[in-house]
Amino acid sequence: MKITAIETIHLSRGITVHVGPVQWTWVRIHTEEGLVGLGETYPDPASEKAVILGRLAPLLLGKDARRIDRLWADMFQAIAHSGWAGAEMRAISAVDIALWDLAGKSAGKPLYELLGGASRDAIRTYNTCYDNLSFLTEPVELARSLYESGIRAMKIWPFDPIAMRTRGQYITAGEIREGSDPLRRIRDEFGDRMDVAIEFHGYWNLTSAQQIARALEPLEPMWLEEMLPQDNLAAYRELAMSTRLPLCISERLMTRWGFRELLENRAARFIMPDICWCGGISEAKKIAAMAEACYLPVCPHNCGGPVLHYAAAHLAANLTNLGILESVRKHYLEEYKSIVSNTLPAVNGEIPLPPGPGLGVELAPAVFERPDVKIDLVG
């Protein structure tokens, strides 16, 4: 299955999330058989496209798309001297997803079948509340709307506005009460019927993170996610030793080598790779196997674009050590609708097994006709 062309696609009008505007980069790998594999990464198309077309395409053209592990190793070697923790690894991730899509299409099977088969009939999910930031003012109402749809877990980030004021360098007792209030109100209404994870986006220093964690212990959040930046995993170990609450870390770690120290120092109780960043499906599967050897659950990060949503669902379907899969209700009910053939929405609070063959999703034909679409092709 010889690779004949590499294509990148992105829409100049993206979406806005908590960190600002985000655009998705899609890569399509064309083969001499006529099969086309689809991959994705985010959030910076200019840098990702430059790596895909300028660094990776010359390596891939003419090669057998079925040799996924060999191609991954060759791509990694090609970018080794320029660094692998940014656009380079995001580019490899997109290509890897597309290669797995091709493998599934060639075999005529859903991708999860090639990974070793389904480990469950449907995928437990929690909602990341990009669809409604009212968790700051109306957390009970938001939790109720999720609960009534069958979703029993959610993620909120009520401490972020405080971090913006203090730059994450200090927090007062009153601010701790302010940040804790949404979780407290959900607990008062739902008890333990709704799990609530607290996201921190890496904004805090160690001292403040320890203060916040101690204050949240009576409220029993599902986990504390990315309280610190990801550059000092020893500090995460110190944080973990100071609280009985579990830490979830981290979509911003890349490759099995990036996760190795985290797994060895035992700071995290939930492991969260992002398939579009960590090195693709190939690398996420290896990270999950490393986590399983440490008896730790994997909870894939999944708040990117529609192709990531499908790729994450395939991985989640397969993993025997899956904890729970992230999803964003606004994405699959609204944002994805005009972009892909099917949005894979939650059904009764669970994500169904994706259909295949391959990923089971394609870009909608209308995407290629949009005035804001940018398409580049090498080959």
C-alpha cells in the first residue's frame, strides 16, 4: 500500500475554548490503491503543516503505509535533532492516526479490532464543560442537565479565574472558598451521584496547589488535573504525597519517554495522554501498556477535533485499563456537525463503539468548498 501523496487541510475559522482560538489540522494520506487515511492534530496549523509537508512527507512518499511502527520510528528519528515536544510530535501524531485509519480501511475492520478487539460494549464518558461555563454561576443546573442525559461525571475549572488574578502564585482562604463553591453546591444537590473532576490547566505553584488540594479533600472530587506545569515531575510527586486526592496527569506529556518518569515516581493515579499530541495511536497504546504494568487507569484526553474524538473512542474501546473517556457535549452536538460525516454522540451517557472501517469518519464534502479552507498537497 504505497503512499503517493500527503495532504493537509485546515479551516482558518476555528473554535474558541478556555485558552483562546483553536484550529484543527487534518492530514490525509493517499495511496496507490485509492484508499485515503485521515488524521488530526491541533492547535497550530502553520507549524504543524510545516513539519508534516516539509519534514515528514519526503520520508513517507513511496513507503508502505502498513509498516506503521517502522514509519513512526523513522519519523521520530527525522525530528530528533530539532526537539520532539512540540509541533514535531503533534505532526507525527496526525500522520500516525492516518496510517491506522488506512490499516483499518485496508482490512475492512474498525480500528479497535486491529488494536486487539473491544474490551467493552460502550465507553464510559465524562463531560468537559466547554459547552456551558455556567458551572461558575449555575453548577447545579449544569450538573442536572448532564445527569438527565445519562452522563454521571463532569469536569470543571472553577479555580482558573482566581489563577488569572494571582498568576497562580498565591491563594487566600476566601479565594479557596470561592473556587470550591461550585463543587460544594453540586455535592449538596447530588451527593455522590455525580463525579466531578477539577481541572487546573497547570496554572498554580506547588504551595498554592497543596493548599487547594487540602481544602478540597472533604468534597471528594474525582481527581485533581494538571495543578502544576508539566516540567518538574518531582514537584508533582511532592504534591501527590501531600494529599489523599488522586492526581490526573497529563495531556501535555509526549511519547512513552515523557510518561516514563511520571509512571516511575508514582505521582499520578490517572494517566491522561492526548492521541493528537503524545505520538498518535501507536504511542498512546504503548503508554497505556506502561500504565497497566503499574496498575494505573488511562483516561484519554479528548477535547480536540472530530477525528481525535473517533481515535480516542477506538483506543478507549480496546484498552483493558481504561478509566473513563473525556468528551465535550458541545463538540459532538454542535461543532462537529458541519465538519464530519458522523459526530459519534453519547447515547444514554456512554460513547458507542465507533463503526469503522478504520476510524469510521470522514471530512464532510462541504469542508472542501468552504471559503476559509486551506489545502496543501505534496506528492
